[in-house]
Amino acid sequence: MESLASVIGVVHIAAAIALSNGILTTFGQSRIVAQAIESIARQPEAADDIRSAMFVGLAMAETSGIYGLLIAIIMLFANPLINILVNLL
């Protein structure tokens, strides 16, 4: 059973790394918005184009955070490797 405990420990560490993606995504989104605001301040006539590109960038960044959360949930609650290990023991 020691190997099961070590597998579960590694899974928890991997889930924490996957969730750290959400923290980094927040910093990326704030940078996207800051750059868009700066660009709009420099060229107000291009505000519509800049705003559209900003929303596309925010959607892509948010998708990355959601994928990290999805991977962490799968590893914690539906990990097939743990079931295989339990069947072997």
C-alpha cells in the first residue's frame, strides 16, 4: 500500500501544478487588458479593433486556465492510474 500512497501524493502535486496555471492565467489576462488600455489611449480611433482583439486574447487565456482546472479535477477524482494500481495490488 506504500506505492498507492506515493501515487496519490504525486497526483496531488501534479494537480497543484495544473492549478498553478490558473494563477498564471490571471497575470496574463491583466497584461492583455493593460496593453489594450494603453493602445486605446495612444490611438483612440482604433479602439474597436483593439477591443475585439483584446476579447479574443482574453478568451484564449481563460481557456488555458479552464483546461488546467479540468486536468486537476480529472487527476484528483477520475484518475485511471489509481484504479489500475489498486487492481494490481
